[in-house]
Amino acid sequence: MKRITILGSTGSIGRNALDIISQYRNLFKVVVLTAGNNVDLLEKQIKSFSPEVVAVADEKAAGELRKKIGRRRNPSLDILSGKNGVAEAAAYEGSDFVLSAIVGAAGLVPTLSAIRAGRTVGLANKESLVMAGRIMTGESKKNKVKILPVDSEHSAIFQCIEGHGISDVKKIILTASGGPFADRDIKELNDITPGEALNHPRWKMGKKITIDSATLMNKGFEVIEAHHLFGLPSKRIDVLIHPQSIVHSIVEFNDRSCIAQLSVPDMKGPIAYALTYPRRLKNVVDGLVLQDVESLTFKKPNNKCFPCLSYAYTALEAGGTMPSVLNAANEVAVNAFLKGSIRFTRIPYIIRKTMEHHTVMPDMELDVVLEADRWAREIAGKVVGSLNKK
């Protein structure tokens, strides 16, 4: 029986993982759950899965959970709190597999903690590779740890190249749904509301990643993630808009033949594959009925309307701390948009301005990466403030 840690169990990926585990309790035992501050849902998960350790990033919320659970009701449960508590939970020695599903930069330190503890990692937290890809991959090699991709696109590539050497690959093509505004003209993007941007046509995801999908920043992050996972330069990583979200990515080999991975758009597929690799569970997602698929279409992204994707390529080429700055500026901008403080079209503006102010530093040390993250949040916050004064 595989013993499972889920970092970010109350988010979309975490909930889907627990749905799978609940159907295969003979194969999995949940030993660690972590959350940000959603202790009401976490309490329900604790009752259902009886973990040995839980951690809550928010100290106040952790106190609330301790009151809800109580030592008399569950004397053996260890409740940790704060950022250090989440990192400690990620390294729990009683775990075999860590699903890293915390959203944003907050997932970096816990994911590194799991890798350094020698745990196999299922990576849904793309931001950790964006910020510190060289550190993450270096630590995985040092500790002989597998990083199994959970993003649907990277899981697709991983499956397509299984049995092949990366030297056989000419390029990889990441597909993108394009979000809800793929066919909009740039003049139509100014007055988009958070509610409209959160109405994704294909996927059910958390708020932050849904906005990133609408701006194509999510795809930009995936380009950087693919670079670190598969060791390919940016010029061999392409992106195509594929609104049907049936083809999850494509690998083109040196002989110009292509292999693609197809399925209905459902994150349970890549989550289950990471949980059971190299085996596969039965009937995890609905079957793909090809005769009901009217068409599969592909087109190049519109970088004029959605420049965030090009900023990711720029950050990857710049290297060092620039990807960390890209990620931090994006988090600040997306949060401001969700709060109604800025327009949708100001998200890329804030990112670009923050990147323009940054002097790239080597990214070999975690402290340097985290300082770049802190600096970028400060600068991006000032850019947001300047916009609100106009």
C-alpha cells in the first residue's frame, strides 16, 4: 500500500486526488494533508482519511483546527502550523509519495523539502520549477528522486516519450485551450470582469490558475516547466491553441513523426498516472468517444493580445532569477485583478514593468531565488499602486 502526502489537499488538484484515493483505498493510505486556511474542508478530509499528520500554513487557521479536532477526539493526530510546519510535513518519513499541489510560490519550499527527504514527487505546483528549476532538478538528481509531472500537458509529454531518449526528440508542442478569450480582439479585453475570466470553457480549476489560463501565463509557466523537466531549450518548445482540450500535448521526433496523448479534459487522469506510475488504474476518467469529436483545431497564440506567454520565453532566456520575478509579479497582478483593483489588460503590463526593473542574479542558491521573489512582489505592488492613482 502506497502512503500518500498531499500538499494543498483543499485545492482542486488535492480534492481530485482524494476522490481517486477514496475509490482505491486498498492501494493507498493518506498519511499527510496540508492546507492554507480552509480548515472546514480540511476537517472533513481528516475525518474521511485519518491522516497521521496535518499542517496548516495560516497560524490562526491552525489554531481553529486544533479546537475543532481536539486531543480527546483524535489524540494521535499531529497538527503542524506555519510555513515551517508545512515544510516539515512534506518531509514526513512515513510517506512514500508526495503530491505537490500548493498553488503559487508557497509550494517551492515544501516541494524542495520533500525532494531532499528522498520522496517521489508528483508535481502539480509548476511555480516551484519556474522559480527554482535548476535547484529542484539538481536536488532530485542528488537525492535520486523522481519528479513525476501532474500538469496535463507535461504528463502527456512524459507518456509520449516513454521508451524514447530525449535525443530522439526534435521538439515538443504544448497545447493550450486559450481560455475564455482566445478569439477576442485586444480592444475587447479592457472591460473583462473577474467573473468572466473565471468562466473557463473546458477545465474546472482554482481561481489563480484560471486567470493564468485566460492570460496565457499558465502556458508560459509550462514552457519553463517543460524546459526543466525534459531538458529542452526554449526554441524546441512550441505552444499551440487547441480549444477542444482533447490533445494534451504532442512530441515530434527527429524522423518528423509525432505522438500525441488524447483524453477528455479531466485532471484525474494525470493525477492517477503519477500516483500509480508506471501502472494505470481502470476507468479513472470518462472514455473518449472519437466519433463524437467533430473537429480538432490548432492555431498559433496571439502574442499581441496575450503577451504573457512571450514574457515567459523572455524570462527563460534571461535565466537566473528572472523566472522567479516573472512568477511573483504575476501573482501580485492576478491578485489585484481578482480584487477589482486593476483591469485585465494591466496584468501583463505589471509583469513587464517589474521584469524591466530587475537585474538578473544567478539562481544557484535558494535564498537568492526567494529574495528575487520578495523584491518582485514589492516592485509589482508599487506598479499596481501607481495604476490606482491614475
